[in-house]
Amino acid sequence: MSRNTHKQPPPFHAEHIGSFVRSSRLRQARQDWELGRLSRDALTYIENTEIQHAIDQQKACGLRVLTDGELRRACWQTDFFEHLSGIQRLPEPSGGRKKGEIGIEIVGEIEFEASHPFLAHFRFLHQAIGGESELLAKQTLPSPTMLLHPSLRDNGCYPSIEAYASALSHAYRQAIRAFYEAGCRYLQLDDMMWAYLSDHAVIAHEQGMGNDPQYLLDLCIRTLNQALVDKPEDMSISLHLCRGEFSGQWRYGDGLNAIAYAMAHAQVDCLMVEYDDHRPAELELLRHVTHQRVVLGIVNSRQAELEDPSLVMMAINTASLYMPLRRLALSPTCGFASQNGDDVLSETEQWAKLRHVVDIAKAAWLIPD
């Protein structure tokens, strides 16, 4: 059977969330740099070589969408936020941060500036991939809604929460345009706020603070959608509805109402949803999807054992009862290492998981992208 030569926009049928396990060499280099034993240039050189290795491994797995593995980051969200003007990183507590804490504060008006280091990071990835037309560089960023965390809302820098949310949308419009001009055509927004606002304990806490959970949902969706209003037509943006899977456990509870709300109202091109194989009925959430394509996070990124392909295929087939198979794709449940010290799998196990995703996707969709 001949391959369809029509260039289909992402996501591709075999996807991944973006973050990879940090090698011992990279972890040691970062530690040496933090202790003043290694220069910034030397650390960057090691990061570059590790990212090139990750690119080669992604190609070897058969993936078409490639990331830098977030290998330059200590944390999936803080590293981006601290380089926005108006945001400052907080010192790390001696005992580490508690559940739900975010290590930044708002100190002024928020803007995305051309000096943001993530732009240079993307340019390196884009150039390292080269001119291979079948491959696509994906940039991952924390969603603007993450800055609506309760510790950041009443920051004293804006006259109202509405003004603050509007500023967040504006800063992300600046970011989207800047990444587009740097060559980015596939952007992923990682978002835990929907899992947060689905948690029954969180809802009770917000209500106890005098906040209306439905208003917060509406505020989040408006902030997100307003960030996307000027998105270039040939740029695809995915929303990763992250449920906070750190160290093999969900960070938040098992409510799903806010996640369903996001699926119904987010004006993104693609939704990336984490699937809990203990609760297959969650696939019913797909009935809320409107126009988007959906990446099913079925392959567990926190367990080394490879899934039974027939069970993964069964989940894909069940999902196809709610939306056309051609609009579905497959990925691991989450990233492999969202922050330093969050590695559960080895590098070898990680690449085996990604090859498994590609192999199952080829079987499920018969023809590769």
C-alpha cells in the first residue's frame, strides 16, 4: 500500500509528552555547576551533547516529533516562569517544597521578552534536527493557567484577578509569536490546573477561601483561549491535561469535572489526556471533545514493564467509539522525568517504552504518519 503523501499536521499517531530521564553525566554536571566546580559554558556543552543523543535516540525509536527532553531544566514549569519579566524564583526550602507549592512569586508586570533563554534552547533543537522534512521539533511550555495558582493570584501587582489573567494571556501571545518566528510549528502546553480544580479537597478549600470553583474554571479557560487568539494558522498547539503523575502517584484526586470542562472548551488543536487503566470508563470523557485531535496517554511512563499490545489496542478501539480513529494518537501517560530527581525508569527502559508506542501505533493505524 502506498503512503499518503499529504502532510498531516501534528500530533502524529506515535507521540510523547516531552521530558526524558537525565543521565548520570548530566546530573553530575549540573551538580558541579551549582557548586561552582564547572563553568556555564562547560555545562552547556554537556547539555548540548546529551540533547543530540536524545534526538538520535528518538529517531531510532521511529518517532517523528522530537523534543530536547527538557534536559536543560531543573523543573518543567519553574525554569520557564522565572525568566518571564515580573516573576522571581523563590529560594528552595531546606526540607523541599510541599504538595501544591510553586517556587515563584509575582514581583511586577509580566512580559515575555526576546531574551528568554528558552528561545535559544528551541533554536538549538530546531537546528540539531536539521532539514529532515519528516521530523518536527516540539517545544513544551507550562500553560499560562499554571500562573493562576492560588499562591500567585493576589500578588499586589495587578488591580484585579481579571487584569492579572489578561496580562498572562498577553505574555503568552508574545511567547507564541516569538517561538513561531524562531521556527516552531508545534507547541505543547503542560497544564495541571484542570486536575487541581477537579480535586474534591481542592474544591472544598477554594470554597472555604470564598472562591467560586466555576468562576475559576471560566477564568482558566478564558486565560488559555485568549492566549491563543493570534496563533498562526500553520502552528499546532496541544494541551497536555496533566494529572500530576510524580514518582508514580497522582498528585491530585480522582475528580474529572474540570478536565471534562477543558476538553469541551479549550481552543487548542490537540488534547493530550492521561489514561488510567484501572478506570477505563474515563474514555467516556472523549464525548466532550469538539474539533480537536486527541493523544491517548496509555503506555505507562512510570513502569518498566511493557504493556500487552492487545490491551492498548483495546483502549484505542474503545476510544474510537467516541471519535474517529484517524483523530486519535498514542503516547506514554506523562513525561519520563518532569524535574530533577523524578526519574523512575532507566534510560534503556525509557527508549524501550517509546519504541513500544511506535510499534503499537503502526499496528493500530496500519500506515505510519
